[in-house]
Amino acid sequence: MRRILTTGAMVAAVVAALPTSGEVVDRLNWADEVVDYTANVQNYDGLRMDETTEWWLLGPPDCDVNENGYAWDEEDQDSVAGWRTTDAGEYVVLYWESGLPDRSGDDLTIVLYGGPFAEAEVSASVDDITYGVIGTIGNGTPGYLREETFDFAGLFGTCVHYVQVLRVTSGPQTGTFFDAFGGNVYWGDFDGDCDIDLRDVTCLQECFSGVGGGVPGAACAVGDFGGDDDIDADDWLLFADEVTGPAEWR
């Protein structure tokens, strides 16, 4: 027998299925999970990453505690992961449960620091099987954080769920350490299926009425089109534009 959910039950089911590790902060969707990495991926101090420390790469940037752009102050934390000078062929793979859309302009942001001879290749995938190269990471100044941005450039027919960073150079002054991985938000896609449908309309209504969890940093965050930390009439208009407007990447 087919089950028919009430509006409240439908919203509860959808919200319960939303990602719990990553979150929408500062208008970016931060990675939910580290799904693969090589054995020597470690923090700057040399502690190798394992299942208890994968959080180093998840959520928004957090290593620069005093927020001055330099990661090695006494009060900063070593919550980064990457590779040192002698570990060739290293890589990490990040996963987003709510996929990253291919919009006009940059779609992915990586926060990192690295040595003056560092280089890595960045690839993205819909299914963790077929990857397309979206750019490279070049050299930097050790300890000084920077953002590298990447454009999916129409390579993918639907939302991206996986990003891989592969080390290209090894040797002295090629170490690279990553703090966070964030991608575009598909505004209005509450259930993260890369499609705007009835479930998303229902969720927006619940958030509009103030019973869906609130914003920011909650299930309602993807409905805050205007970025004013409030689900209001303006968001309904922008939601309608998303439904009726061009969506050639879907």
C-alpha cells in the first residue's frame, strides 16, 4: 500500500534526511565527509589523519583562530590535513550529500596554505567514478592561508558530489595543507537531490512559518536566498525564479 505523508510528516522526513556534518555558512556549502585519502595525509605537526580526525577537513575554516590569515600563531589550531615534502602521490577525496551546482563563475572554494614549489590537481565527480579536472593549486607561502576557487565550467550534467585533490609535485617546500572545502549552494533544494520539487516547496513553507529550524546553520539555511538570515516574501520570489528560470546545468 502506498503511504501518503501529511505536510508536517513530509517536512519532518525531509529535514531528518538532510546532511549533518557539513553546513551552509557564509553562503557556502562546506564538505560533509572525507571518503578517501592516502596513508600519509596528516596535519602540519605530522599526526596522520584517521577516522577520528577527518573533521579537520569538514565544515567551515577553523584553524586560524585569531582570523589574521596566518595559521601558525600560538592560539591557532592544527586542524588541517595534507602532505609534507617527501610523500609523493598523495590525495584526498571530499563528499557533499547535498550536491554542488554548476553555476556561472566559480563553484568551489578551497582554503589552504602551501610551500613555494607546491602543486596539486583538483578534479570533481558526480558519482565518484568519472572525474573531470577543474584546475590546479599552485605555490604559496607556508603558514599563510589563501582561498583557491574553481569553476565546474559546464563539465557536469548535474550536481557534483565529490572533489579530489591529487598531489603533483613532491620534494622540499612542496607541502600543502587544507583547512576547508566549500561549494556553491543550490538555493531552495532542501532535500539535496539537485531538483526543485514539491518537497522543497513544502519545506520552504515550513521555514517561512518559523517551524522548520530557523536560519542560519540549520535545515532552513538553503531557503535564505537573500542572505538576510530570515525566510520572508523576498525568498519566495527568488524561489519562484529558481523554479521557472533557466537551469541548463540540471
